[in-house]
Amino acid sequence: MASTATTVFGFFPLMFWPGIMGEFMSFLPLTVIIVLLSSLFVALVINPVLCALFMKIKKVEPMVDGQAPSELDAVPNDFIYRLYGASLRFSLKHRWLVALGVMAAFVATFMLFAKHNSGVEFFPETTPERIYVNVTLPDGTNLDASNRAVLAAERTLFGRENIDSWSAAVGAGNGNEFSSGGSTPNRSRITVEFKPVEERKTDPKETVAEIRDGVEGIVGADIDVIKENMGPPTGAPINIELVGADYQVLGKIAEEVRSKIEGIAEVVNLKDDFQAGRSEITVHVDPNAASAAGLNTQDIANTVRMAIAGVDASVFRDEADEYDIVVRLNEDSRNSIEDLRDLYVKNKDKDLVPITEVATIVVERGYGSIRHVDTDRVVTVSADVTDSQIADAKLKEVQKVLDAELELPAGYDLRYTGQNKEQADAQAFLTKALLAALFLIALVLVTQFNSVIQPFIIMCSVVLSLLGVLWILMLRHQPFGVIMTGVGLISLAGVVVNNAIVLIDYINQLKARGMGSTEAITTAGMVRFRPVMLTAVTTILSLMPIVLGFSLDVKNLKVVVGGTSVEMWGGMGNAVAAGLTVATLLTLIVVPVMYSATDSITDLLLRRKRRPSPPPTAETPLTAEGTSEPA
């Protein structure tokens, strides 16, 4: 019960993960918890019935106090058992040496990891199955011009060995390749499909880099090459929000920010969402002059709209067909601002008033859109990086450059959002989840063992597993994944304690039968060596496909080396497998040593507490109350 409860509580806090990332990862704790509770039901209800039907019960001789249990006689005399027994006895005789060795291992591991780590990544980057080439031209560009730009981009795709096919949607601003197009004529998308994994000649990431280099020479178009994200939707690795009152000033700051960071290596797809828009004709109505002339703003607006867009005056019928009759200025009279200035507006007295007497008509630059975040006007500068493993380092480099070179006007601010904010939120939640898991596990252990010291010894297994996690990251040159490695650590908290629970519970049973502390520890280690190792080995073997980088294609019944699932879940698999391996091996030595040490300290304190008072001497006679006092 305790072993299942600790594993369940290890995953339980992950069920409360908020946001999109929580929705994406929610299936993991839910699946594990359901499976564990189901296995507990099978163990307590189904297995006893099956055992009663098929197993023969052997008679066990009663145990004499202080005598080794009969199970010890069944311990094989193999080399591995003799080696473990000798190591355990040596460790129990040299407990402080073991303690110093463990501390030295932690110090050395942390020092090496600080120097040789491969950075931090938010979410694993997978080899893309497809990419998107977004082609953006200035506002007002027609479909023909967009089509020419798309054709130029498509020419860079020919002859690429990894490419299977592609499709283009010209004018489909929503990015849907099945769109009919025309919604935003200046925005188009090319969807490029890669060949299956086994047919690829080179790494698709190299193909992406080649395509990105090829489209740089297309003049007049802003082209982004974006890899498909197999994980949850996240912001850009570099996402800078500029906040201020004047949208035009924000656009200038965004341009300055882009100029300062565009030279940083491995930073690609640098862009901002400031849309200057097209030139537009604006009619500024003078309310006082309009009122004096017997007009209002609506009268003037209707006149301008009728002159430019026209008004439905009637319907022309030709047998079964109907045609709207639209009245407006002819094309020659509505192509310039001067034509608008020649308009007259009819007031309520049916008099014609020149529009220039009641309004000013000017040409101004409009905005395509103005983005707000929490009521603040915002322009966002964003960029991708060529490799997710360097995203954190590149963001710090960008921050360093902008802190040193960018001077913001008064009233304007800069903040880093996107993936950086999501990463900070995920780190904060996972830290709280780990602490909550440790607290719940400790609560179960205190209830189980009716002790505080023994749960503390068991919880040390979680710390020992950290050594394995850090070493596997260094040996495989993998970054510390905020999501996958973090979830792996929380999972380990509920898994690795089970071995220590099995060991300490059996030590307590042997001591309750009257066996001495050292003998009970040694015997429990030898007897429980096999179940501890089998539990760990079966768990580790189940993770080997992910660790070794292959998976089973169930649909086609074949083994696939690499693939998206391995790249996505490999970080968590490596963390759990390596952490469990190291924690299991150290648990078989460190936990018995800690148990022995705490047992010795407890016995020493009890002996001092029970030590009788010295007998009274002639110089300290007894008083009437039976206590002694100086003569």
C-alpha cells in the first residue's frame, strides 16, 4: 500500500498543472495513477485468489529469536551476492567513509555539471515532419504580385532530396492550405511535406537551413521558414513586447530593436507585428462650421460614401434577371483627393455647401492593426533560433545587447514574454509540484513507519537519484529540459523510494523478532537484494526503447529508429532510467548505512538518558526528601 501510495502521490500534483502546457501533459499523471490503482486492486484481490488456486504453501519452521530467517538460506551463493554482501559489511564498518564519499560525489557532480552542461531547453525540439514557408508582402499587394513571390519561393524547393511534396495557398492569410485564398492578398503560405523517416537522405534540419538561405534573396517579401511544432503551442524563443502610448513611436523602437539583434548568430525569422498600413484619405469635419451650414457629420459622411462607393438607386429587370443600379461618381472623378474637394453637400434647406467649407480632406498613413495587451498598446518583436538547446543562451545574449545599447523614451517599457514567460511559469509550477509530492510522500511514510527518522532516510533516495539525472545529461550532451526532465524528477520522487521502503520495512521486521541491528541490516540487504533489483531492472528495461532511440510502428509492424516520439519523450525517459539506476545501487548501500548510523545515535542518546545518578558520598549527605546537598 505504501509503495503504491508514494508513486501515486509523486504524480498527483501534476494533475493540477494550469494552462496549455498542463492540458498537453495531463494525460501522463492521469494514466499512471489509474494504472497504479488498478494494479493495486489486482494485487490485493485477484492475485490472492490465483495464488490460492495454483500455488502450494510451504511449511515454515518457527524462528528462534536472534536467528537468521530461513529466507537467508535461499540466498544464492553467486558472485554478485557475495560482492554485495562484502560491500555492505565493509560500508557498515566504515560509515563515515561512505558518507564522505556520497558528499564528494555530489560536490563533484554539481561542479562538473555547472561546467559541462548543455544548457536549458523549455520543450524538446523534434525533427519536423513538415515546414511552413510564410510569404508576406506589404499591405495592399494584389494576388498577382503575391503569386509571383510564392513562385520565386517555390523555386528554392526543387531538387531537395528530403522533400516529398508541397502545396501553396496564395492569399490565404489564415495559413490554411485548404483555404480558397483571397482573404489577405498579401499573405501566403507554402506547406512542405518531408519524406518518411526511413527515406530521408539527410537531416531535415539541414534542409530547413538551406531553404531559409535560399529565400533570403527574394526582394520585396518578408519570408519566414517555420518548423512544425509537435508539442503544445508556445511563444517564440525570443519574444519582446514594447509598451507605450504612441503606436508610431513603438514602431520606430521595434525597428531599432531589430537592427541591434539581427546580427546575433543562430537567430532567425526576426520580425515585428507593427503594421504601418496603407495611405488613406481622412475627412476631418469642423463641427462648428458644419452646424452653421446646417449640416452634421453623418450628412458629410453619406455624401462622401455615395460619391466613392455609390448608392443603390433602383433595380433594372431583364426578363428573369435583376441588376442593381448604383449611382456614384464616374471613375475619372473619384481617383484623386482633388475630386473629393470638389464635392458639395446638400443641407436641410436643400442648399449645396462646398465640402471644403465644413471639412478638411487630407492623406494620412493608417495602421493595419493596433495590438493591445491589458489595455496597453504593444508592438512585439519576435525571433526563432536554429536549435532549441541554445534558446535560453540566445535570449540572454539578446537581453545583454539591448540592456547595453537600447535607450527607451520616457513612458515606454520593454518586457520579455513568449516562451521565456511560459518557461518561468512552468519552472514555478514544477518546483511547487515537486515540493508537494515530497510532502505527500513523507506524510505516507510517517504514517507507515510511525517515525520521522526512517522516512527521512527513505527520502534521501530521491536526492541520490539526482546524481544519475545529471550524469546522463552530461554523458549524452542533452540540455536540462524544463518540462521533460522536470517531470522525470517528480516521477522519480514517487518511484525510487519504493526500494528503500522494502528494505527498511524488512529491517524493522527482523528487529521486531529480536535480531540485532547490524545483523538485521545485513540480512535484510541480502534477502531483499533480488526484489529490489528486479523492481528496478524491470522499470529500467521498459524505458530502454526511449533511451536507446527506437520505437515500434504498430500500424506497419516495424521498428523505427529515432522518430518524433523518441525525440519528445527521450529526455524524461533518460532522466527516470538513469536516476532509478543510480538511486537503486546507492540505496542498497547508503540506506543501510544511514539506518545503522541513526540507530547507533539513537541507542547512544537512550543510554545517556537512562544512565543512573552517582551514589551520594560522605561530603553530600541525603536530605529529608532523599536528595543530596553539599555538606
